[in-house]
Amino acid sequence: MDNDFLFNLDGHKLHHHLDRLHQFMQGADIAPLYVEFSPVGSCNHRCVFCAYDYIGYQNRRLDRAKMEATLQEMGQMGVKAALFAGEGEPFVHPDMPKFAKTAHDAGIDVGIFSNCVPLTAKKADETLPYLTFIRCSFNAGTKESYAAIHQTKPEDFDKAVANLRYAVELKRKNNLKATIGMQIVMLPQNLKTVPELARLASDIGVDYLALKPFVQHPDQVTMRWEENFTLAEVEPVMQEAERFNRPGFQVVGRRESFRKYHNRTYDHCLGLPFFAFVLSDGNVYTCGPYYENKEFAYGNIHEKSFKEIWASARRRDIQKFAATELDCKKKCMPNCRPDAVNRFLWELKHPPAHTNFI
């Protein structure tokens, strides 16, 4: 089976939500399917490719009581998935395990992006039973490259490996359903180490290792690399890494993300009704690329409930602007989170000729 299809890291899954999609196509006001949270502004690493370095790693975090109430409300509204990621490291927040349980108990699938250095055995014990997946950002196959790219101590390489091994063993021992993955952003500084990381990931016992392109945020400070790798440049390395594929472990080369980089097929953003993003200060945004841009903020969960924010005229006006006026080809970063959904929705709204010849 094709790895990209198996894990579908480049595509979308909107066709699995035909009821919500039908409501959207009929012009109804729908609740989002997916909400991404940034629990904290601070991070234990300073990765050179961090898209949100411009925010400044502020020492702020979402309030536990407010978050628990918000997650319960979202479950009642029909939100299906919550991802904890954002501008900081989620496990820096002391209540991250509680957030995972609260979301799970509210009927929401839970995912976490983490560098896994703060994922202690205690946090893994308290969190993993409630997760759909956890994906570890692990951006080199050697300690030296890892330390340079994550801008941290080489010892963190060993900590992350040990924590992942514990999580894998915990999953197996307790027959947990959570998918455990690793991910590397392919850069000039780490490209040669990708096969070694694939060997390490297979040895740890995670379910997959994803190989993805760097994505340039327009406000990013640390790294400016507009051109990126072409698929042809990374293909030999991907194939070498894929030699470590075996039953239970897959290297997922995200080829489609490389192919479509800077190649949008739509003019405006139609997907925002299906998404929401909550920053560590409580502001609810359209999407990650517009964090800290108040023109794309719907409201703040410390001032109003999420349900009130989503029902507001401001939210509708911003989404209408994005769907009719925002020039995605000029204003938005490449390979944004709603990109695959936007490609799908744009074709539905602008069908090609001869659609009955299926």
C-alpha cells in the first residue's frame, strides 16, 4: 500500500464528513471539524526553521479551567478533532495531560505535535491513553545536527529517543490505539542524516517517520529559504530512507507537499469554516499563518465562549473576506494547513467540464 495513502499526511479527509460538507455546500453556518490549540507560548527549543519564531516564545499559557470548559463546549458543538501544537511546546504546559483527557471525554479526537523532550514517563502515562496520535518533531539523524537545528543541547537527542522508546513500550504493554510518529523537516543542514534517522525510527519502534518540506512563513525571522528543495533533489534520499520500511513501520515521504509547493490551484480560502486555531493568549484565529494578525482574529476565549465567538458576525465577516477577496496566491504561505481542503472545495465550487463522466 502507498505510504502517503496509508497515513494521508498530504491530503485531506473532508469526504469522510459528508454531512458537514453538504451543510457547507448548501450555505449553512457550520461548526468546525478541527481546532488547533497552542497551549503555551514558550518552548524548550529554538528550531532554526520555526515558522512562529516571530511571536517571540512568550511566557504565556492557556488557563486550565477555561480550556476544560472550552473543550467540553466544542464537543457539544460537533468539533471532531483537537490538535495541540502551535507556537510553543505543548508539554511545557503542566496541564497538557488533563487537556487530552478532557477533549477525549468530550468526544474529540486528540493529537499532539511535540519535540518529546519534556514527555516524561509520568506525562506519557497520563496522556497516551487519550490520544489518537502523537508526532515527534525530530529533525536530524545525528546528535550534532540535531543540536544545531533544534538549537539545544546534544543530550536532548538522547532524551527524546528514550522518551519515544518508553511511549512505544507503553502503547504495546497496554494495547493503546495512539499512533506514534516522528517527523523531520528536510533542510540543507540535515539532508544527509535522513537515512540514519529512518534507521533510528525503525529501531525505536514508532509507526512512521514523515519526511516533509520546510515551509516559509512570511514573518519568520531565523530562516529565510524561499526556494526550498525540489522533489527531484530529495527523491534519492527519500528512497534510501524507505529501505527501512517493514511491517509496522513506514517512512512516509511527503512527495505531494514538495510537488505542490508554490503551486496553488485556488484563488481564495474556502476552508476556514472547517477550522479554528487558538493561540496561547486565548485569541481564536483563522489559521496558523495569521497568528498575531488581529485582522484575522475572531475573538478571545477569555472574554467570550467559543460558541459565542463562532456565532459572531465578526467570524462570518472574516471568513467571507477570505472566501471572496483574500489573494491566497500572494498573501498566504505555501502548504498551509487548510491547503488540501481548499483544493478540494475549490473544485467543488468550480467544477471542471464533463463531471458526469466519472
